[in-house]
Amino acid sequence: MIELLQPYFDDFTPEQQQQFDLLKGVYTEWNEKINVISRKDIDHFYEHHVLHSLAIAAIAEWKPGTKVIDIGTGGGFPGIPLSIFFPEVQFHLTDSIGKKLKVVDAVVDALQLKNVTTQHTRSEAIRDRKFDYAISRAVAPLKDLWSWAKPLIRKGQNGLLANGLICLKGGDLAQEIFESGVRPRMMPISELFKESYFQEKYIVHVAKV
């Protein structure tokens, strides 16, 4: 089902194609042991998880050497697909639930991803590292995400967007944005990808200024 990705991203290397092809099989195998993806979503794996994650790639264009933290990565989204897409960017995937990271570690090992590290922790407990971007998908309200991400991000611009938080969210976000106290930039994913699944789904960017 990598064909689902190619209308939008047509310059994968042979190694990236192989990694994306292997992805569903590895997740399906591990999902039988540790459930990190719903049964329904496994059937739409490349659309609901991989392409959704790559929406960030469509607008980010990170420079080599950029450092990215995935807050509450769960089963590895959006971090794992993005780490395949950006092999010269360093990704640090964190989650407070250890068994989920066991799956992530197995995927990293199976795909031989050299640019991914993982850590069993809450992001707010990290004190000794700085990143250019924080990413997240449907983990917490924007107010909480920004309070966790802001201390971890250094100012600057390592891609098309200023350093900051880039998260994937859906639905009516007006109240959530109001409560956050920030003024994010919102990009409808439906303007990037034609699949109906992406209606009312957004990329939300909060710059570190």
C-alpha cells in the first residue's frame, strides 16, 4: 500500500520504499502481542497512520541534523514514518507507557532506523536536552502540549517553519486554542491529501519566539 503515499511523495530512495513496505507487516505482527493500533485502523494502516504522520513532512522540510522530539509517541506516530522520510534528522520518541515503546523499539530494530532513540518518560521530566521541534498526534490539549514542549525547544528555524511545536489534531479546535493562550498557525490536511479521512484534520504549529 505504499502506492497510497507515492502520489504525494514520489522521490523515495529504494531503502525508504523498502522500509515503508515493511512497516505494516512489523506492526501487524507486534499488534497481536501488544495492542497499540485498533483492529479497524490496521486495515487502513497506510492512510490513517503513515500518510497522516507524513502530513508534517509535506510542510516541514527539515534540514539535516535537526533534532525532533515526539511527545507521547504511542506506537510510534508520527515519529516513525517521519524518521523514514527524514533519514538525516534525529528523532527522540518518548512515552510514559513502557509496553508501547517496546513495540517502537522492535520497529526501529526491524527497519534498522539509525536516527531514532526512545525514552520511557514523561516529556515534562526531561531537563537535560534541547530540540528544534516537538511533534505529537492527538495526545493532549494544546495548552498541555505547549507547556510540555516549550522548555524543550530552542529558538531558530531548521526548516520551512520556525522551531516550535507541530501537532496533528482534528475536529473543532476553537475552544482548545482559546484555552491554550497561544496563536497557532493551522493548516487543513485536506488541502494536502484528497482522502476523505483527512476532512477536519489539521496540522497545528506553535512557533518558539
